[in-house]
Amino acid sequence: MAKTYIFGHKNPDTDAISSALIMADFEKQTGNTDATAYRLGDISPETQFALDHFKVSAPELLTDNLEDQDVILVDHNEFQQSADSIADANIKHVIDHHRIANFETAAPLYYRAEPVGCTATILYKMYKERGFEIKPEIAGLMISGIISDSLLFKSPTCTDEDRNAAEDLKSIANVDLEEYGLEMLKAGASTADKSAAELIDLDAKSFNMGDHVTRIAQVNTVDIDEVFDRAEELENEMNKVSAEQQYDVFVLLVTDIINSDSKVLVTGADKDKVGEAFNVQLENGTAFLPGVVSRKKQVVPPITDALS
């Protein structure tokens, strides 16, 4: 049987890494013993905390050319967020909870997309539907993905399905959701030891919005001011990367995981349109966005409308 490559998006977050590992286990239970999880970027401190807690090894970094190779995409579908050679691969499955954009295949495939808060929630449902065993470490990875994407169930993207899945899984994983979740989120919230280049690339995705290529990065923290004390340094790095990668607009969303608010720093010729998207006036390219925590639901849609 040919190898099946399974991976999430570039600059992977906890859901992308966890879902790749979970899907590989799921495939093995179907008999696809050559299904292998990979990653398209570095492991974040938050994700490493989860992997260490549940004693799971990180997936190998994908360096292979995927031409004519079988792949399964988790937690993404947009080609600009995927492996560089994804257009030449044989995409067999997609399991995702994001918008569908810039995606097409030459052959039919299994595609499952649901409007829930986390890809791991969909995978949990798939296990239940098939009657597959959910081992403790798999349950832990599912919970970690759900907590990460929902910011401990505070994000507007979080659904009852996400909450119910986590509740059902906590006894298998043997964790207290609140205690474990806060420890995991805090593990990834320190920014003082990261360079400006690392911060704007830690959890960043590119989107085609009308005629604009927009880069949206998100940093979760317990201290927004700690990040914005370096605003000039961050802005210079954003402008540098935009010139190199030809981004028209670069948005840095800095989210307070305790109080569930965010502040943005925006660069680019059309940055004022980002302010219009949120009905705020940018001051020195920045604005406070009370109650905004979700890139997928609260940031991408209004900016897309403003730039399209």
C-alpha cells in the first residue's frame, strides 16, 4: 500500500498538529497502515505542551515532493496554506472547519467540512460513527485541539458540539478541562523570548481577498501591552515580509486569552479598510477590538468584505 501523507496547514497550530496525528490513527483503524502524520512548520510551545503531556511524538517535518502522492488534508483546504507541491498531489480526503476557497481536484474525493470550532471535533464524531477506539492520548489530542481553537470555550466559533466532545473525552484523557486548558494556553502565551519575525509568523495564514493578498497573523497572550511595546519593531518586520512575499495587507491580531479581547496592528496601502471592516479608526495602524478573538469568524469575513 502506498504511503498516505496527512498534514495540516503551514505555521501549524495545536488543532493542525493534533488533527494530523488523530487522522493517522483513524486511517490505521480503517486498515490504511501506511497513513503517516506530518507537519508543515515548527511546533509551537502550546502544542509541545500538549504533546509532552500526553506523551506523543511530534510529526516529522514534510520535505517530500507530493507529485502523484496520496494526501489527506486536515484543518485547511486553501492551497496557499498547504504544502508547496499540493497542486500535484492526489488529494483523497479533506477534514476541515474553515471556509472553502481556492480548492479544486482532478478526481472525486471524500470532503467533510462542518461549521464547528475545531477539526478535532469532526474527527471525534468520525470515531464515534465508526465505533473506533479512542485511546487516552488521542482523546488528549482532541481535547487540546478543541481548547486551543476555542480559547477554552470562549471563542464565538465554539459550538455545543465542541463542548460536548470535550466533556465526553475528559474522562478518557484523565484531565480537568479548565485546569489543563489554562495551563496549555499559558504555555503558548509568553512572547518576551520571541523575535518580531517569530511573532508575526507563529500562527499566520494568507488569504486571497478580492485583488488583495492578505496575511493575518494571530498571537495569543496574557499581556497585550507586552507585545505592543514592540509595535515599531513588529511593523518594520511586517513591512519587510510584505515586500518580500508581496502581501498587500498584513494584519497582526494580538489576543488576550484571559479577557477575550484583541488589538490589531495593520500595515499596507489599504490598511484603513481594515479599520472600516471593524468600524474603528486606526491610530498609528492600531485599534482595540473588544470581544474579538476568532480569526476565522470575527476577522477574516469582515476584512474580506472590506477588501473585495
